[in-house]
Amino acid sequence: MTKPQTKVSWVWEYFVRKQSENGEIRAYCQFISDNGENNNKGTKKNLKKAIEWYEKSARQEYGIAQCSLGHLCEKGKGVEQDLEKAIYWYKKATENGYEAAYYYLGNIEKDEVKAFEYYKKSAEKGYLNGIYMHGYCYETGIGTEIDKEKAVKWYKIAAERGNKDAQKRVELIE
């Protein structure tokens, strides 16, 4: 007897695969999400399959998939760890308008000035973690001069958008 979860998995995979075969790129990423770390549809996690679909989506210039591939390459999850490949995919994602990729570039950049610039771009594009890190750079002098007023400004923006750590930083500074 087939478990209901297995039936849901098969039906969901069939539905998304059919959409993706017709070029529906968002379906690729939905399929990826359900087979990777963010599984919530009753499907079994399958990182190998998720990587295959990230690659299909990335070749079609989909920024979220490119950033996700960068993250997997950076962490060595499901693939060999390769920071050069991670940087390549993060940069491709920024070219396709995915603001989170600037944040991830900032995280792996060894040059503090460049890291600051990546966080700044991420913050200016509205990515919450980038906003927080931009404030942190101003607070601690990473890649820029220490400027507590600017740090508080960026932390307050992050706090207003729900970042609890940013609120704590504001309280410590003020």
C-alpha cells in the first residue's frame, strides 16, 4: 500500500516537472525548494535533484537559483566546496537583480572595503541582512570609518523590518 505522503510527493513532482518542461522557470525553483532544504510539501528531500534544478534555472538567468548555487558552492553542500564558483554564481545573481547575492558576496569577501561595498549595495536594495551588516560595518569600522550615527540609522531600518539583533545594537549604542 502506498503511503499518502508518497502519493503527494509523486503528484507534486509530476505537476512541477510538467510546468518546468514548458519553460516555467518559477516552477523550477518551487521544485528545488521542495527537494532541497525548505521541504514543506510532504516530499522527500533530495539535494542531488535540487542541484540539478538549480542548474537548469541558473542557466536561464534566474537570480534566486544562481544565488542558491553560490551558497551550495560556498558551503560545500551537495557539491565540492569552491569559493571561486560561489563568487561566480553570486555575481551572476547580482547581474540578474537578486539583492541577497550582494550580502553573500560581502560575507566571503576578504577585502574589508569590498565587503563593505557589497553590504552597502545589498542594504540599498532593501535586503534585510544586508541592511543589518551595513550598520554593523559602520559600528565596527569594517571597510569604512566608524560612524555610530550611520550605524544607528541602518540598524533602525533593520529593526523596523523585524531584525531583533539590530534593535539590540541600537540600544547598546544609544
